[in-house]
Amino acid sequence: MWADGEPIDPSPTIDQAVNAGFPWLEIRCARCKTARVVNRYVGNLAPMSGVFPDYTAPIVRVGAEGRELATARWGMPSSQQALMEATKKRAKKLEAKGKPVEFKELLRMEPDGGTTNIRNVKSQHWTRWLGVENRCIVPFNSFSEFNKDEGGDIWFALDEERPLACFAGIWTNWTSVRKVKEGETNNDLYAFLTTEANAEVGAIHPKAMPVILTTPEQVEIWMTASPDEALKLQRPLPDGSLRIVARGVKEDPAGATT
């Protein structure tokens, strides 16, 4: 399950599942259409019934030798403004306890669990990562949005068979403090774009839904086109494109097979 850790929108959860038992991975989008054969094998990735913020998951990106399957931690670097505000709060608490504060060092070591989804692509914080070299696709079978009144986590897929589809994402390599106990580490990070919700998702979570790619043509546009052209894909799926496939469970085991 992907539990959304973005500071401004902590509610959505996402599940992804990928089979990777061979030295290549064939990404199949909706209704088993072949989107791309990944030409580099990275690890032996077993099916996953759940993915959580700041844990690793499979992505497909452009590497030095072409498309490659890689693993990255979920959560792109948060904005400097968000980290500054968090550091100020921490500094005040330390000062209230009479402890000395070196603000610059405190800011450098401020833990950042990452931003899991991206809506405002016009923000300068995100525009630097919108080039082809930082775009990726994130394979998934089902995703969930939380709604307490509807029974908790509500799981969506393209149909009951949960065919593999892709989120439109971005990635980067980044050095920062993700967790206090880890200290400063270097990691490949990713997040995916969101947009306004369609009818099915909006009935459960009106705020947003992931940007979902369902055809090989859409995948090619996202992975190769100019930013202006690629960002035309930041739109909801047509109403009626998704089905509710599970309710009230934290993970979707049925989504762990393709």
C-alpha cells in the first residue's frame, strides 16, 4: 500500500504490484497492451501488495543505456520553504528547553520524508525535474483513497482483473536526511503527478487522483515529449474508467499478481 506522505495531502494511499522474474520487464498497460520492454534488469522484484512512503518501489526511467527498471524511495525532496518552516518549529522547541541552536546546521539535518505526489507543476521547485532525464513511470495494479465514512481504504483499478497501468512520475538522485536514525544519505527518489479527481475517485476523495497512463502512446509521450506536451497528460481519467475492487483493507493482495 502506498500511504501518501505529502504534507498538504496526507490521505491517499496507493498500492503497486510488479512481477520481475527475468532479466527484462515488459510493462503492460490497460488491457494487457505492451507499453515497453525495459532493456536493463535491476534485481529480482517479487510482486508487492503494498508500498509505503519513503520505502523503495520499482520505477522505469531513462538510463545511460536506454530504458531501465530501477528501485527508488517514494517521496521527492520537499520544498525549501517546507523544510525551513519545520526547522523553525524544531529550533523553537530546542530554545524553549534552553538548548543552543545552530540554525544552519539544524536546517541541513532537518529530516525530510519526502513529498509523495505533485500537483503544482509550475512551481520552481518542480520545474527543474520535468525534463525527459527525470521523468519515469511507476507501474501499479490498484490504488486506494481513504474515506472513513465509506469504510476506510477504497481500492480502485481499471477493472476487476487489475491490469497493470502506470503513474506519470518524476525522479532524482538526492542527498539529505530522510530519517534521523539514518543521518545524511544519498538516494534515488520518486513521486507521481496528481490532478483533479474523476467521478469514481471524486466520490471517495474529491481533492485529487494520480495521473494514470493507460496506453503505450501515453507512456511514450510522457517519456519522450517536451515538458509542455508531456504535461498535457496531467488530467483525470474519463469518468467510468475505474472500478472499486476492494474496501476497508490496508493492502490489496489481489493486486499483487499481473
